[in-house]
Amino acid sequence: MTQPNLYNRRFMLAQRPDTLPNASHFTIESHPVTALADGTVLVRTLLVALSPWQGQRLKDFRNYTTPFAIGELIDCDVLGQVIDSNTDGFAAGDWVTGRLGWQEYAQAAPQQITRVNKDFDETVWLTAFSSPGLTAYCALDLFARTMPGQTMLVTSAAGSVGSYAVQLGKLMGMRVVGVAGSDAKCKLVRDTLGADAAVNYHQMIFPINLPAPVRVE
């Protein structure tokens, strides 16, 4: 069974980019939206995230995550609205976020989505309350064991995660030094994000002090 007159467009990886991706690296598939399975909801996508880790997954190498397969839906966080529900946990009209990918409609189980409210702007739910902000928060709250007065060095301080790490560090009472890749980014890190200092890594000089060779008889 299908949802009457609804077609889902899905963005799939067609080929891997050598440098920056463009439209030729993706294909758009269109299929009728199928009837809801028991215990799921139908979400209409309103906003999708564009995150650095997506670019990493386009390439055919492993680092901290698995590459997209050719023909795979481009994964990402989305903000959407429930338009049909087959579960007691959500109702039509609910606003939700979840990692549902670049597609217009998605069937999702309740554990895949989170209900949001209108206390914050929609974009905040895809930034501060999504992967970029939560990554920085969890790293500092669960692993860093930060203390007021400490100095914290943040690399990629003008990036999607680093920018939140800078702000969270200051909120925790730390002295924050950011590292970025240009003078303009360093100005942003200091003047907008509130870091105590910022360093352009292109202008850093790293002395190399190698130990004297040891002769082995």
C-alpha cells in the first residue's frame, strides 16, 4: 500500500568525488511513499543538515566512521514534522529531529526521532542540539573533566564542533585558546565565540629538536 499522491525523493551517492562534490556525484530517486508499518511515523522533512562528517563519508577510506556505499542514501540529521502516525508516542503535527537522511519523507520508529518544541529556532535544533553541539558537550562533560581556571586548547576552533567547544569552555570558567586556519577565523574565534586567544596555525613555527644520534657498537 502507498500514501495517496505522495512521492519520496531520495539523494543517493552515485560516484565518489576526488575533491569537492557537485551534482554529478549524486542521483535523485523518486518512489511512492508506502503505507505506514505498525509502530512507526511518517515524517516530512523540512530542514536537513550539511555537516563535515558527510564529506568524510563520501571518500573511500575509513577514519572515525564508515564511508557511504555507492547507491546509499546520504545520511544526516533532519528536522521535520510528523504527518501520519501509527504509534501512541507521536501524533500528526509533532515537530521532530532524527538522523533520517536527505529525503523528503521518512518512516521512522519512535527511538529514531526526538520531539522538539518551539522554544528555540529550527536551525538551533540542527546545530547546538544536534551533532555539532552535542559532540562538543559530551566530550567536555563526559570525558574532559574540566575545571574552572584550566586552559583548554581547541583545534578547528572555527569549525562546527570546535565553535561550540570554545563557547562551552568559557561557560565552564576555563581559559580557552583556539586554533584556526586564517586570521579571519581567528578573529571570529576571539571576537564572536569569546576565546581568550586564537592562533593561526599557518603562522606557527614548530622547532624540531632531535636527540643526538647514539652510536651502537
